[in-house]
Amino acid sequence: MTAVSNSALANLDAERSVLATCMQSAEKLCTVATLLRPESFNLPSHRRVFACLVEMVSSSKPIDLISVSEELGKRGDLQQVGGVAYLSDLTSPLMGIGSLEHHTHIVSECFRRRRLVEACERGISAANDASEDTASCLGLVQESLLEIEAATVSRAGAPPAKEFMPEVVHELELEAKQLGLIGLSTGIPDLDEMTTGHRPGELWAVGGLPGRAKTAFGIQVLMANGQAGVPSVMFSLEMSRGALGKRMLAAHSTIPASHIREPQYIGRDGWPALRHAAADIARWPLYVDDSASLHVRELVARAMLYIRRFKCKLVIVDYLRLVEAPGRDLRERVAYVADALRQLAKMEQVSVLLLSQLRRPQGGLNDIPTMLDLKESGDIEAHAHVVLLLYMPVRDDGELTGRDEIIVGKQREGRTGPVYVTFNKKRLRFEPREVAHTTSV
């Protein structure tokens, strides 16, 4: 990166002030090193000095004029930075006067602006290249912007307990005063009771066999929150928004799903009810992105756009293996996607629900699933706060028995075990089921 002269992109006085303070205090240098990098400085000479200071303090070497001059000399950089005379100016007490926090912020903001200019220039260059497709150009710009935004988060990350413990207690007090759920509803009362709801900052993973209501579960969660006025978005990589809309109508109206699939069977009295249900759903703050193919970086970029533009609090991804990601094999790709969504949940403080497939059980469809049945389960389990496994046993004729379970396979700081439900095929939703015993069927 070459130096620039635009005052909006560089402030050399602030850079010199920060370096002067670092030269005079190893403790303050350590603080600055958590917030800035060598490339944060505009002048190449300032980058060399800061890089040298950081390496010296990391090696427990003394920070003073003689030691720094000697170290820069060994690197062949002493004359490049202006010689001993320039370093002597930086150690002058007058140079360190001012607010270190304010000057560090100025240097950081100028660096962000320079990176923004570079991102735009790369985007323009790619857009002018006829060999590049538009999606790749957009992906390049989106990825660059995400990197810039992610870099704004302080790398310090270790406040003393006296700072964060009062916040912890205050958060618990607020939760204790809540009459309802602490987190977002799943639309299944017993599951909400066991989990206390899907909290902000959490990644939940839901595993189910192919054709065993994974999407139906996601839609149920989406609708429960939309109906409650919670802005929510679903990324449906497998199913179109029209198909999802039909499933929503089955769940929210009196018209069975089979009739919605074959609308010629909808009677004259059914159409007003259907239109009423559609009008109801249309008022909810729900969004469906049905792009057939998305790279994880583009998915995250779009999710962040919906979070900012529509204030979405819930992000649902259907489903994991359809999201494109880098990696040499499936395990690496799964790990990359799961970690990216975990970071999205944490950084944006939203609830993220990730749908995934279970392995086909070797002993038959009625085998109760375990965490090992979640494909590439080690990586998903490591990143998820909660893991749910859908268990839907069948009769000999292949029909569902109705004795279904949603198994909480993992829950950080919470209970695990089965939640007894039954899947209503007419409405395509899970409903509570009364049981007289506690063993799985």
C-alpha cells in the first residue's frame, strides 16, 4: 500500500503522536498494538517503526531511543525512517502530548477509509473486465467490505471483571423480569420451555433425514416469529419462495397441504379462507431469499444487509450442504460454513438457525438419531450452541406413526433429551403430544 496525501485518508500528525507515545511507554504500546497494525499507518516509515516496536515489546526488549535505533539498524531500516534524529523527535516529551485514544481512533479510521477506496477500486477493475461475471464482481466487493467491517471490532477483548460482571448481573435481572421467553420462539411450546428460546448470538443446528420435515421445522420457526412481529429472513437454497409460501398457507389456514398442492380440490368455501390466511402472512415482517446457489460469503453479506435494512433478528439457512464454501473436502466446507454463521450470530447478535441432514441410519429409519448421525457432526456440534435432532419413526407401510420427537442433543448450560411432538401432515407443522411415559418410541 503506497502513502496517500488526502487528509481524509491519512493524518500524519496523529500517526506521529501515536508513535511518540509508544516510544515513551511500553504499556501504552501494548494497548495500541491491540487496536492498530503496521499497515494502519499511512507512511511506510511509520509502518516500519511500529512493526519494530511491536516485535521488540513482544520479545520483552526495552523500548528506548538507543534500543529502537539499534533494532532498526539491524533490519536496515534506520535511514529509511529518518535516522536517529527522527526517532529522537519521537521520544521528545512534547510529541506525546494529547489523547492517545483519540489519535489512535483517527489513525484507525483513516486506514479503514483507505481500505474502502481500495475495495471500490478492485470492484471497478473487476467490473470493467469482460472475463469476470457479475456475481464474482459483487462477491469480491462484498467480501472486501465484510473484512473492513470485521476489522473495526477491537482486538483487545479482555476487559477486567469489574467492568463486565455488573453487565452480567444486569442482564440476568432483565431476564428474570421477563414474563415470556428469554429468546425467540420455535413455535413448539415444550421445546421453548426446555431451551428458553433461541437467544441472540446463538447458532442452532437442526438435523433431519431427507424428506423428514427439516424445512417444515424451519418454516414453523420463521412463522412463529413473523407472527410475533420479529423481522426474520429465511435463505431457501432448495425450495422456491412460492413453494415456501404454499407451505405457510397450509400451516396458517384450514386448507390441508394436499389440497394446496392440488388446488382443483379446494372447494368454493376454501378460497376465502386461503386468501384471508395469505393476507395475514403478508402483514408479517418475513423475508425469503430463494437464491439457488450462494457462496457462504455472499450469504453472510446478504444476511447482514437484511439485518441492517429490515432489522432482522432471526436468520434461517436451509440447508447446510447447499451453501458453497472453500475447503478440500466436505468436512472442511461444513466447518467453514458453520463457523461463518456462528460468527454472524455473535457479531450481529442475531439468532441463526442452520438446517442440516442426518446420515441414513444403518439399522433402519426407526433408529433414534444421535449426534454422530449429524453429517460431519464434529464440526457442526463444535460451533452450535444448541443441536436438535428430528426423530420421526414409521410403520411397516412407511407411514409416520405420529410418535415423533425433537431431541435436544446439545444445549450449552441447559437440559438435553426428547421433546414429544407429532407432525401434522395436513398443516405441515409439529404439534405437542401427550405421553404417559418418558422412554423414546
